[in-house]
Amino acid sequence: MKRKALTVMLAGLLAAGSMSYGTIVHAKEVKDEEVSNAEDEQITLEFINGSAEEQYVAWLDEVIANFEEANPNIKIEIQKTSIDSFNQTVMTRFAAGDVPDLFSFSANDMDDMVPSGYVLDLSGSANLENYSEGMLDSFTKDGKTYALPIANDFMCVTYNKAAFETAGIGEVPDTWTGFLDACKKLQEAGIVPIASGFSEQWVVNGTSQTTYCAQVLANDGPTLASMVDRTNKFADTEQWKAFFTKLQEIYPYMNQDPFGTDQNTCYSMLANGDAGMILNGTWTVTNATAMNPDAEFGIFALPVSENAEDNVMPMCPPESAVAVAAESPHAEEAVKFLEYMMSPDSASLYAEKGAGIPIVKGVDTANLTGAFKDAADIMNSGEVKVISSKSFPSANEDAFINDVSEFFLDGCEDVDGALEILDTDFDNLAQ
């Protein structure tokens, strides 16, 4: 049963409107204080967790152990639920009045669970200061925030640091001319500058997203929604013309026969230093590291401007977070654990474990290397640009990928023609 339909049936079980938690005990100094209650009884908090990734589980286990050591009267009980049945399990529990104290939460759940009164308002949490402006938009409704995230993916350039050193590239390029110069140096050193596995369509889209997130969405261009509803046209938009021009300029620096190459081959090329860069999401780091744990990788925003100060990391607000149930009998303790879980100390550990790219400010970079240090430095500096959704709706995305693929297959020769074809296809879809 779809979540939307199920929620309609269940909405009457709870009073409409989410509850607010006005008095929150913050976890900034959680190791130095204990939660106390009138009877000092043992409290068990149930946390329904939908993630089973090895690094995430290892991180969460250590976070729980640290928290419980500092707060001996609070225990955290994890209920692991398959991602395939997660939403139905959580909604059924709420419908039955058997609410968990904490639960994994998706931005897609906002329209269903918040109006039903299931989710605690966290607007009073001091942790909100640890996020860049706009980073919590996916979990904010009517000015109230209902969940806290730990990580997010960037659409960026991932590079092999040894390959850059071999090619004599001393610093990460921070302008478009500098980026093309780095590509030229890699090519002259016998290293493929940009590994592209276009035999898989999602990779065409990933390379495109890395480019248009920087060139269009982070550069005052129109939103993707306005391209879909045809408020704006590709051929009339300078940022979209620049997008295709950028693809045209990097195409000569891709591996031969990109449409005959899969992405795992590209991860291997990057991991072993046969390629210098991949333009895609930060999941590139974990995939390449798995193929060569001894290699060191870094990330940087694709520098589309000639003004270095304009080249900041474009990011969508995260889609996954953790929330507290509004009717939890131990809401204060649940918020305390959530704040500790999403604190800078825990985010630092998250990066150290290789669980992902933390988006919390204040991460300690002393024990971080490579891409995880780069990401923490970017977040700590605030050099990010929060953008709207990076993805077109499915039908438009299919047309977009097909048209960009044709542009590459034709040697990236006709920028104006590519813009006209995209407009024609999007016009047809809008009818």
C-alpha cells in the first residue's frame, strides 16, 4: 500500500498538527552531564533504523556506546528494518499507538507524517546552528524543523591525488581555465583526465548534474522546475548554453569510447591512477577506495567561473535524517541522544569511519584525510551554495539523458542544436 493512501486512513488516529518540544536538553556537553528524572529509573529509547550500510552501522554502534557510557540510565535499542518495508513498518507502528522514540526519516515523509502529528518539532534545538543556511529546508515546514541529518552527497569532481602529483598539478584548480589546464597536464602525463563510463545512462546524468549544478543552478540560472513547466527555455538561457559549451570543452579529455566503458572500469582507473578525475557524486570516493584502499582521493567543486570566489560547492538539502516521535514518553531523552548523534564530535567520527560526507559544521579534521577532510573543510568554511532539486522528473530526465548522450555521440559539435532538441522534447512532454 502506498504511504500516501495509508496516511489518509491513519490520520484520524492522532490530533492534527505536530507537537512542539519546547524544553530541550542540548547535547553539546553530553559527556559531562547525565539525564536525570524524578525517579532516576532506567530508560530505554527505541530507534528504528533503516540503514544497514557497514560503515554507518559501525559509526552508530560507537556513538551509542559513547552516549550510554556518559548516560548510564539511558539505553538505546536499535530496531533494524529492511529498507524495502521500512515505511510500512513505521506507519503501522504509529497507527497502533506503538511509537518508537526515534526513527529514520525521509524528506518524502514530510507531507504525510508532519500534518498527522507524528513528528516532534525540533525548532528549539541548538543543533540547528550547525548547518549551513538552507541545508535543513527539506525537513522544515511552516518555519519548524522536524529532523536532523548527518550527511549528504555532493555532485563534484573526485580526483586521485597521486595522479595530480605525477602530472605536476600542485593545487586543485579553482577556475575553469585552471581546470582545463589540469586536464591538459594529465593528458600529457599519459593519464586519462576524466574517466566516463557512459555505457550506463545514470553516469551520463551524473556527469551532466555535476556540470549543471555548478554552471546553472549555483550560478543564478533557472530552476529545473521552470524548465519542465516551460517558463524558461534552454535555448534562451545563457547558463544552459554555457553548460553544453563546458561539455564540449571537456569531451576531448575523456577516455576513448566512453559509451563502451562501464563505471566500475572508471572507478578502477581512478583508483589505480590511470585516470585523474571523475565528475559525479561523492559516492565515487567509496567505490574507488574499495578498489584501492591505499590510494588517496580528494574532492572539489567543478570551477565553472573564471572568478575563483564564485566557485562554491553546489548542494541540494539532504533527503535523509532522524526524527523524534511527538508522542514519545521520553521525548527529552530522545532529543538529547539525537543532538549527540548529530553533534560535531559524532560527525567527525562519521567521517573517520568512512560512513559518508558529513554536513555538520565544526567537524574536527585532525584525523581526517583525503576527500573526507576536503568535505569537512568545505562545510566548515561555509563555501556551499544550497540549490533546488538536482533531478528532473523521470520522463524529462529520460529525454534529457538521451539528448545529452546524442550530443556526446555527435562529438559535442552543435551546442545550439542540442539546446533546440531539448526544448522540442520538453515542449512535447509539457503538452
